[in-house]
Amino acid sequence: MNFYICALEATIISILIFFFWKRSLIKGREYLLLYILISLPLSAAVNIFVKAPIFIYLLKTFNIGEATKLPVWFLFIVSIIGPLCEEAIKILPLIVIIKITRMDELKIYLLGMLLGIGFGIGEAFYLGCSFTIAAPDYAGGLKNLLMVSSGFGGERLLAIMIHWLLTATVAFGLAIRKPIRYFSLAVLFHFL
């Protein structure tokens, strides 16, 4: 339960930061916050249906048996695949929305931010579920909650903000019609 509490705290704080920082841009368009819901399940989907099969395929291809003793070169490959998959799936709903409706550059940029926040929130809850299963000793108790809040909670808040920034970067690239350049930049920053 502690991981879920931390994910909820990170969710609330990140939405409040976005709302108070970008209030003037969304004033009168609060319905845009609903776009966060579109990208909530994308983190789980990309991890389960894209990244995990690629990871398993690479383990079999390079004949690497035990996942705890991975060579450094393999970790480098996996570290590139994650950002590529995540940045692509985060921006996919925006591309679909752009094709369906006409939008100005500002709205494209705002939707990119919101989709990034939604992805980060979905990732926080997905990892909260994964960690609750993997480390049930930390899932309960006030002492553990304080430890998990300072580690997992703080990291998830930062991760939500980073997803927000990176998706906004790609959205900006879409808005100015230079998507490949800004997608590559977002993947590079995500990798770093």
C-alpha cells in the first residue's frame, strides 16, 4: 500500500504544479486535463507488450541466461530501447489527435505536456504495483512509508516531471514540423 500512497502523492503534487504553473494557458480549457487519462495505461502497455518481449528476445539472441549478471554492453542496448519505446508511445495519442482535429501550436504543446504527465502517473502506479509484489516487506507500516516516500515517492515525482518535459519537447517538434529532431533529442535526454 505504501507504494500506491507514494504514487498518489506524486500524482497530486505534479498535477498541482502543472495547474498552478500553466494556469493561464489552460484557463477556460480545463477539459484539457482529461487528456491525462488517455496516457495513463500507456506505461503498463509499453512495458508488458513491447519492452518485455524485446528484452526476452535479446536475452535469447545473445544467449544470456541469468538476468542478474548482465554484461555492460547489453545494459547499454536495453537503456536505448526503453527511451525509444516510451517516447514513441507517449506521442502516439497526440499524433492521432492532431490527425483527427485541427489544433494550433499552443494546444499541441499543452497536450504534449498533459500526455507526459499522464504517462508518468501511469508509470508511478505501474511501478507501485510491481514493487508491492516484488518487495512486500515495504508495502506496509509507517516507518516503511517514510522510507518509501523519500525514495520511491521523490523519484516518481521527478520522473513525472521528466516525462512531462520530454513529451512536451516532442510535441513542440510536432508543432513546428521538426518531429524527428525533437524526438531524437527527447530520446537522448531520456537515455541520459
